[in-house]
Amino acid sequence: MSMHEKQLNNDLFQPAVRSSDDAEKITKESTSFWQDARRRLFENKGAVSGLIIIVAILLLAFLGPLFSHNGFDDQDTSRTNLPPRVPVLEKVGFLGLDGVDIRGVDQYKMKNQKDNYYWFGTDALGRDQFVRVWKGTQISLYIAFLAAAIDMVIGVAYGAISGYYGGKTDNIMQRIIEILIGIPNLIVVILMILILDPGILSITFAMVITGWTTMARIVRGQILKLKTQEYVLASVTLGAKSSRILTKHMFPNILGSIIITSMFTIPSAIFTEAFLSFIGLGISPPTASLGSLVNEGFKSLQIYPHLVLYPAVIISLIMISFNLLGDGLRDALDPKMRK
Amino acid sequence: MAVVEREKLLEVKNLKKHFNVGKNAVLKAVDNVSFDIYKGETLGLVGESGCGKSTTGRTIIRLYEATGGNVTFEGKDVHGKKSRKDLKSFNRRMQMIFQDPYASLNPRMTIKDIIAEGIDIHGLAKNDKERMERVYELLETVGLNRAHASRYPHEFSGGQRQRIGIARALAVDPDFIIADEPISALDVSIQAQVVNLMMKLQKERGLTYLFIAHDLSMVKHISDRVGVMYLGNIVELAESDELYEEPLHPYTQALLSAIPVPDPEVERSRERIILEGDLPSPISPPSGCRFRTRCPHAMDVCASKEPKWLEAREGHWVACHLYDNELNTENKQQ
Amino acid sequence: MKNILELNNVNVSFHTFAGEVKAVRGVNLHLEKGESLAIVGESGSGKSVTSKSIMRLLPEKTSEIKEGEILFEGRDLTKLSNREMEKIRGSEISMIFQDPMTSLNPTMTVGKQIMEGLRKHQNLSKNEAKERAINLLKLVGIPNPELRINEYPHQFSGGMRQRVVIAIALACNPKVLIADEPTTALDVTIQAQILDLMRDLQQKTGTAIILITHDLGVVANLSQRVAVMYGGTIVETGTTDEVFYNPKHPYTWGLLSSMPKLNSADKELMAIPGTPPNLLNPPKGCPFAARCPYAMQVCVDNMPDVTDVTSTHKTACWLLDERAPQVEPPEAALVGGAR
């Protein structure tokens, strides 16, 4: 106290001068919801590593085939079943990238391919596995994104109508969903593929036929919740039309949930596609998807493990990284975390 | 009294709002509520949670469809089928302020878009410049400034948000505002800010308010007349000073005596009427008078007969058998 | 020893993305045996944080007690291990929260929840604990306790649930009971019942009570001493009569005058302009300076010293400095005068 006494002179005991605006001033920088969400996402290490892996796989899937002079279906019986061989890394023995198969025979020497390098090896028809894997990744991702996009469109529209109009409409629409969910998924998919010719579109179609119900249910739940929010009620009392309420108030607020749900749809679509291809209902040769590559390689798993290894690793990486990113997005976008 | 000559703005007659809750169960949230609101006055509506005061407000402004009864606004029926144009003009005349300052503003919209929503819907601004001018003007009306316009709701405190909510309602120049517990989520010092703002706006713009709250002292402060609700009924309605000085209904008496007063000496010496028990379920309310299960003056007749809504004194209405002279003379004769 | 609980220069901070939030800054408080102390303040004033720091209920990850000591019967609670703290929590110091709905476990009978603490802290046998639980329910005014002990929380109404919560808190005869806004979630008529009960119980059991509230009416009803908090600091403390009838701090004046009085004529309410300070960057000087109508230049940069008005009444305000101009509190703040 005594220290204060000395330092403070009497002049300080005059009324302070302040502008009237001071009391209402907000010092914090203005941030929108999306800016906040981005910051939270980038703070999450898992999500960031998931994102990096996804970007890397996407780049490789499209750029990878350009590294090789072979096309994805260039057959050459003189170079069948070659194990992987990578320049420089071939000198590191334990990596197994030196072109020596599991019996210890240097296949490249035996088949007179000493000057060639097949990074992921070749398959039974002598096709370059590196190109086939990345082409397959392209196809798998294409199917997954297409399925997720169609799920989203149908699911959001269906869920929004069901939730927004409520009452009888909602009741009927929900019963339809329940029936669809009640039918075992796999049976529908297999029947669909038997009716349609196997191919990218028919696989996508088969998956979408029941896949959109998840999105529809989530969107409906969100809309039901938002309907009773006071800002929506305020808009109603101001005389807003349904279209305005849906586009201005509801969609921006459920966008987060839609993105998160789609993020989890993608890996499950990739998995379903791989599964279908694996049981022989998928993409027909010579086109390849990750699933069909695993299927082919699986036949000679014990002799040529490299044929299964690479596509299997990529499927796993895609699934893990999309799930990591999805979790990160959920934490970043979940309105419950925000005040 | 002056009340008689004043112009009626809103007339609520036998308003009913029932909700279906499960099989054969009906929640009578609002049951036969009648009152008038005169131009330029503030009618307070108080009661405990679940008494139907908020439902009454929301039914009047058509957020809920009424189960029965009618609401007349300036002689025109508010409910029933209406053309889009009629509805729009109705929406401009009657507005609402909501309770929760955190839930009543869309978190994804900037303040200027929130306030301008009414302007956009009704096309009240010719161009963007005019729209922004209106927004700035409204912000200043509620004591905020231009710098706030491009910010998002989460950056504001509760009191500031509530003022933004008021600005949004004012954007369409309404005559009548339903304030649904506008201050109950706010701190004491902020409550006074909002109430003062509302009273200032009423003076400047000749607004009429229906002020719904559970805080009796604030309601008394802002209202000209006050109605007390219990389990979906209005049990008493009078000028606010009269109601607080001479409450007639036993429930009003108990409610008033239950408010803690910020005065230690008064608190120490005060005799409270402590009501026994809890609010009965509105799904199966007691027969006759709904308050009889907790009423210290309950009589036999209360269980069998619903009390009449009668004017016990001039301008002081009450629904209680204690004040039913016919009934009392009947009893004496027996 | 008279003081059962003593807080000396307690500082609590939260670590957030934006930086350190200094929620409690240098709080000094003491609680005497059997007395009832109210901590009054608005949201964000630090009153709840103070009480939670006594119970050590703050999240360990994001918050810390930076400085100061909390002495309970001479032991510094900030230095105890979690194990030792567990023994004190619920048996020596217990707490009642605002929402009776969420502070009870919906899957356990009320009786079990009361007996839980008894068996843990007092090693009672099952029958002894049951008997005590029935007595406790009787004490808090629940009719038919023998039957209701086997019921679940959802079978009780809001007011009854809060009674159960109080019974649980009192089960082990705590020396200190911290009630954090015990009546805020309740209706006025139920609030009156609970306040009556608490006053009654305090006389019967002699438990010291810390009441945390924003409602000055509740304070006047229940407590003997008051501490007014603002911006993480205690601005005024004294006996209830001193603070209500002879308030010295402009913030207390503001609080008292912003409440409408039932028995006064209609006047404009004295509102405190502006909003509470952001504790991310707390003001250097008096936290109330920015909203204070009497602020002087000295207030902006210098924290006021605590001045003794009487031996029990202390205020931290520069207006009490001898060099400051004499200021009379506004008429509306005079509780006695308005009567």
C-alpha cells in the first residue's frame, strides 16, 4: 500500500475520460465458423496426417501411371510374375525390392529383363502392376466418390423433406427407409449386379440403392432439431418462405453433419467395392479396381505375395486416412463443442 | 378508468392449444385463455414453468396452430386460412423476441444478415446501400454500432445478442411485440439494460408488448397490467400495482410472497405462504379449480366446479370461488 | 480455530486456444464455522470457478491454480493428492449443483445414491446406511421416505429432486456445504421451499454454507456474510446488512439498483452500461473501471487496494482513498431507503 501512495499523485483522482463506445467494444478478431473449424482441424494431428495420406494417394493415383511407359493392360508373356524391383532400393537386401522371388531366384535375370524395373512387379499376364494398382485406385476412388455424392444428393433431399414437413409425410417416408434397411444389404447388391452388367456404374448404383438411408436419417434428425431452434422460429415470424428457411438457416447449419457423414461413406464404399470385386461381382477385366487386384493376387498369394500386398496396403491406407479425417472433421465441426 | 376508452389492439378469446402426447393423452398447455391487449400498453404474463405462458405467446403469433378459440388483431381474425399477402402483412405488424440469446441467432450468419432478414423478406430496401443504412440505424437504436455489423453471433455477450434480437424484430416496424422471457437468461445488470431499452422503444415508437416472464419483479416494473397463469389457465388479471398490492387469487398471493427481496431485514421478518407440493401434471390436471391441490383455502366446491372468470373489482379479474358472490350467497342460504 | 476454510490470494487460470484466461485473480476469503457466506456475481465473474477450485473439480488438463492456498482446517487443499482429496470431497466438503436433473444418476434408486457416500466414507453396514438414508430424506422433507427410497430420480419432481441432492450432500455430515446456484433452475414457489429448507438445515446441522448465486434476493434470505465478485476479483465483502444497507463499491450499487423493487414506484432502472471484462486480457486496473460511472484516471491502470470500512466490511475501490472525491451512492441503491 505504501508503495502505491508514493507513486500516485493527486491528479490521477480526476474523473476518467472515456468514449461511450468503449463499453461495447469487442477486442477479439472476427472469426467465422469455418475459420474456427479449419483451425481446430489443423490442430488435430490424426486428421492432418489422414489428409496428407489422402492427397498423396490421390496424386499417385493420377500421376503414378505416367511414370511407366507401359499401359495398364499391356500384356507381355515374356515378363510374367516378376517380383518388384526398384532402382537404388534393390541394393538394400531386407526390403525385398531386388527382383528376387521367395524361392531366391532372380526372376529378372532368368527372364532376360535385366534392364527393366517393375516397381510393384508384374502379374501373371506380364502387366505392369505399378500402373495397374494406381489405375485400380483411380477406379475405386471414382466409385467411392460417385457413390458418396449420389448418397448425399438423395439422402439430403429425402431427409430434408421428411424432417421439414413432418407429420404424415415424415411417417410414410421413414417407414420406407425402415423397409429398405430391413432388407439385407448384400442381397440387394448382389441381385442388382446380377441383373445389370458388372461395371463401374452398376456397382455404384447397387451401393447407392440402400446407401443413402444413413444420410437421410442424419439429415432428418438435424432438421427436426433445427426446426425448434429459436432463430428458425424468428425467421418464421418474420414471414420467411420454406425455401428461405431451408437454404439460409438449415443447410448452413447441417452442412457440417453432411460433410462428416460423407467422409465416412467414402471408405465404406471403397470397402464394399473391394469386397464385391473380391467375390467376383465387381469390375470385369481388363479394367482393374483395388478389389479385383486383390482378388487376382489372392490366387497366387503364397508364390507371388507382392500381387496382394500393394493393393491391400493402399485399401487399408485409404480406409484409415478417411476415418482419421472424418473424426477430425467431426471434432472440428460438431456444434456441440461450440458455445 | 382510462382502460375502458382505450383502443383494443389484440383480443384473445377462449384460446386453446392442446398437444397430443402419446395414446389418448392430451396435454392441455393452454386451456380457455382470454384477455385483451390495448394499444400502447404492456401486458405481463407470469407463471411458473409449464403453465403455458410461452405456448400462449407462440400460439398468438401463429407458431402453433390454435386448437380452439380465436385471436383478433385490430378486428381481424389472426388464425385460420390466409392468403400469403395477408400473412405477410400480419408478420410485419406482430413480432417476437425470444428467450435464449444463444439459440435465437443463426450462428452461421453475420449480424447484418440477421438484422436484415425482415428487410429482405418484405423487400423494405431498394438497394444494398439502403439495406445497410437501415441495419446501421437499427444497430444504433439498440445501442450497438456499425463495427458490429459484420461479426458473428458467438462474438457477442448475452445482453448484446438479445439487443440484436430486438433489432431484428424492429426491422419490419411492428406495432405489437411478444417478448417471450427476453431477460430470464441474462445477468441482473444486463436485464436492466434490456428492459430499459424495451421501455425506451415503447415510448419512442408506440409499441405494444406482451411480456412473458417468470420474474415477477421485472414484470411488475415493465407492465401496465399483469395476468397470472397456472396450469394453462389465467387465474388473475389486473393493473400491475393493484395486483401486487392486493392480490386476490391464493396462487398469486403465494407467488408474490415467495419472491426473495434483496433486503435482509425484510427477508428476516417476512411471513411466507409456502405452497405445499408441486405443480400437478398438465396431462391430467385436477378437476374443478386446477389450483385446489395446493391451495390453502380449498373448499369442497373447488373440486367439483371450475371457477368463473369474474371481475371482482373494476378492472381486476380473478378465477376463484372465494370471490364468487353468487356461490357464497348460495352457501350462506344453505 | 474459528475459520474452517480460508482462501489466500487464489489465482486460477484456464488455458485456451486464444491464450490464458485469468478467471480468478487474487481472491481472499474465509469461512467461519457454521456460518453462511454468499458469493454474488454475474456469469463470468469467477464465482463458480472459485467454488470448484475449493473442491478441486476444475478440469486438470486445461486449468490450474496458479498461486495461493486454500486452507481447510489448516490443510492446504491445493497440495493434496487426488486420493486424499477424494476422502475430503463428499464427506468433509460437499457440493450441490444448479441442475438437480443432471446431478442425480438416473439408473440408480435414490436410496442407493444416498447410501453410496455413507458406505464409502463412513463404513456403515447396509442396514445402518439405509436407516440413515431414510432419516436424511425425512430431514429434507420428503414424505413417505421408507417407500420413496426405492424410487428412481425421474419419479421425483424438480423440487423433490433438489431435496434429494441436498440429502446426498448432507449424508456424511460435511463441515462445509457449497451450493452452486441451488435454486436457479427452480420455480419461485419451489425456490421458496428449498430456501426455507436450507435455512432450517443449517440451524439443525451447523454446517457452514457457501452459497453461490446471482440473485440478491436469495442472498438476503439465506446468508450472514456476502462477497461480491466481479471480473475474477472480490470487490466488496461484509456482513449481509453492511453490504445491503451500506454498500461502498459502485458495482454493488449498480447491482442493487438494477433490480426493480416490488414496492417502489415505476422509475427507470439503473442499468450498468456495457459488458463484463474479457478475462483473456483482464484490465490492468480495477476490473469495473470501464463500466463505472465514477471511474477516475487512477482506476484504469492501478488495482485498488482493499480498504477496511469496518472490521468485517472490506471494499476494493479507489473512491475510498482520501484523495478521491466524495461520492454518494445512487438513491436506487439504497435498499433501506426504498422501503
